[in-house]
Amino acid sequence: MANLNKKKAFFRPTKAKFILPIILVVLTILLFLATKDLNSKVGDYSCKILEIKDTIRGYETQGNIISLNDAKFRSDEMTNELLRDLENNKLQFAVVNIYNQYVNQFNPIYPADCSFSGLRPLCGSYSSQEDYDCAKRLFADSDVKILGIFKTEMPEYKKPSSIILILSLIYLFIISYLISCVIAFVYRSLKPKT
């Protein structure tokens, strides 16, 4: 009977046991949103840079040197603006990068972003298809490297499954709740009995 009470106490919900799961789920959602924001910025810049590069190719074929130099200048300015923007948001960039590269080690069903995590089975593209395709084409076709982080061999665009994302959050919640139960058990075991 005492053993059954210990088991019930181990899993019994308390406010303290919900702190870690809630924090981790909220952080995961915030990092998901930060990844979408960062990808949107990079995709937007990538499309603009590609547009200018296409203009440069046209001017090269026409032999229009003045317009060609102007377009090259705009391309360099746009690339520098992207790098400045990323530099100004380097904490967001670093956190998003690290999280997307290592998230599957503690949450194997989380669909990490393909542009950060490489070719993982459950990776997804957290941007519009147009932005993703621009970034993929820019990084594959040129010498542009964004701080050496984005993968140049990005897979084809695939939107992350909402169901997988929700299951991933549920999985994270359950695992972190179990960890909280273990921590509470150890705390109760080590706590001096009065």
C-alpha cells in the first residue's frame, strides 16, 4: 500500500512539476517563431539580391557598363545590408542556429529547420516557398555565405507538418514533466524528514 502511494505521489500533478514543461514548450514556440522571422528576412534579402544579379547578367550581355556597375554596387549594398541585419540580430541568429542544429537530440520528432539542420528526415522550411527557393538558389549559385551557417545543399522546399509540430510539443511536455517528477522525487528523498 505504501508503495502504491509513492507511485501516485511520483506522478501526482503539482504546480512545481509544470514549471519546466511549460517553460520548454513556450521556449520551443518562441524559437519556432524566431526561426520563421529570421528565414523571412534572409529570404526577402535573397530574392532582392537575386533580382539584382539577374539584372547584372542582362547588363553584361548588353555591354551596358554604367548600369552594370550601378547594379553591382546595389548587389553589394544589399548583401552588406543583410549581413548588417544579421550582425545586429546575432543573438537571435546564434540561438536559432544552435537550437535547430541540436533540437533533435532531445526532441527527435521536432521538425527542425532544413536550412540550419541539414537533411534530416523531419526537417521543414519555416518560410514561404518563394523565400526558401530564393535563399536556396542564392547560396547554391554564388559565393554568398551567411556567416557560414546556412547549408548550401538545402533540400527541396517542404512545409513542416502542423501535426508533427503539435506532437513534438506534446512529446516535449511529457518528457519534461517526467524529468520534473524525477527532480521532485529526488528532492523529497533528500529533504530531511521532520
